[in-house]
Amino acid sequence: MSTGVGGAQRDDLVPAQTSRLREIFDRNWYAWAMVLPTVVVLGVLVLFPLVQGVYQSFTNLNESNKASVICTKTLGGGETCKDNPRKSTFVGVQNYVDVLSGKKGSFWLQFTNTIVWTVACVFFHYTIGLGLAILLNRNFKGRSFYRVLLIVPWAVPAFVSAFAWKFLFNPKFGIINSTLESLGLSGVEWFNHRWTAMFAAIVTNVWLGVPFMMVAMLGGLQSISNDLYEAAAIDGASPWQRFWNITLPGLRPVSATVILLGTIWTFNMFPIIYFVTGGQPAGQTEILVTGAFRAFNEGIRNYSLAATYGVLILSMLVVYSAIYRRALRSQGEVF
């Protein structure tokens, strides 16, 4: 029981806070009612599988021990069932130890490929998208046509683009090798070497991802006042100085968002690697997300290993996002 003035004040705060919450709910009950179905759906489709996946990463669950009861058909058409002697069990952090030590899978090779893949793709997405946005932000004849034309890759499904680019890089029938040979150069066996195969995948993904960056940067450029450029030109600033001191600072909020989103999307970009390189040669171009897919679907399906990959991928992206946001806040950006 609270005593004294301080205790009385704390007791008075509880009804006041309860009354305040009730007032907020009464005033916005329809908003809560509208949001509730979305929250329920997200909980069922996202939260529950996430919790289940985290739990499975601490077990030895695979295709051979996932069923607690095994049923077989008899000659008479009936069925006999018995307990599975190989039930999955809790193994703690053993899966993480096996993955990080290289005992299972090829985590560090896939991790290196994922970093190279993500950094290269996001860099070219941003730089090429920014360059195209600056060009399209100017007034010239046919600007609307070029805007629509450059957005087309974004409208094409990723797997369709992947198959098209794989054909272009085909060593025997592809246009790229045919062009090299017409110039007197030797064709390249693109998918027989790790880095040439990775180059083919990066080119494909850059072609797919540039339109998004271009559209985002173009929107950011149109929000920058022309008065700033006119004032800088009157003061004698060169085009490079105007770009460095007006354009880039003006695009900083947009850039921060699209770089973060682009990094997360590219880190988990499954279709391009899977359909363009297929992990060739000998799994040397696999990234983490395709490694998780293969653990889940190939051979004796190792569900716990795939779940371990998923938790590690999620953990890395969460840490990256936290560091990224903290770095932006230290520079005065609110994100």
C-alpha cells in the first residue's frame, strides 16, 4: 500500500492513464477495427512461421524424422501405423555450430558471394539509376517515351528476365558470345567459372533493379527547388559543384531509403541466381538464400538446416538495418 505524498501521486496517475487510454480507444475505435484484420493476417502468415522457423533451427528436423507416426499399406488394402523411431529432437545451437564451422553446407562461400552480389548490384542500381534520373529530369523531346521505355524492365517478371538473360549468355547460341566472335574475340564459357557466372547474374539483376532506383531518384530530383540551382549558377558554381552541394544533399532522404530497401531485396534475391546460374559451377555461385532453398528441397530435406540459414539471414539484415539507421541518425537524418 502506497503512503505519503509520492505514493498518493503515483496512485492518482494510474486512473488518469487508464482514462487517457480509454479516451484514445473510444475516439479511434474504428481505426483499430480496420487494422485488426491486417494484424491477424500478418500474425498468421508472418509471425507464426517466423517463430516456428526459429524453433526448428534448434532441432534436427529433416524429411526422415518429421513424422511422429509412420503408416504403411498392407497386402489386404489396410494400413498399419507405428511410432517413428527417429523423431526429431532438440539439439540447441548445434545447427549454428555446424553451419558456421563449415561442417554442413557452404556458409562462408555463400556468405562471400552474397556480399559481393549485394554490394555490386546496389552500387550499380544506385549510380546508373541516379544518372538516368538526372538525364530524364531535363526537358528534351521524347522524354515521356524514354521514361516509359526505361521502366519496362521493372514491369517484366523476374523469372522471365532471368531466362532471357541466361539465353543471351548462352556460350553456344547467345547473342553476347556471337557479338564477341564477330569482333574477332573468343567466346566465354560464362557458367563454367565462378566470377564470370556471377558477372552474368549481376548484369541481369542490374538490368532489373535500375528502373526502381531511377523512378525513386527522379521523384527526389523533382522535389528540389530550381531556385537553388539558379542561385548557385549566378554565384558561379560549376555543374559538378551544383551536383555535389545541391543534388546529393537534396536526395539524401530518398537515397537512404532506397539503398536500405535495395540492400534487403538484393540480399534475398532468389530467382536471378537460381534461374541464371543455377549455382554453377558446382555450387560456387550460390548465395545464402539459394543455399537455404537447396537444404530445404534437395536430397533428404534438412528443414532444420534451412531454418538455421533463415535465422542467420534475418539476423544479419536486422543488424545491418540497425547500424545503417544509427549511422544516418548520427548525420542528422531522421529515418
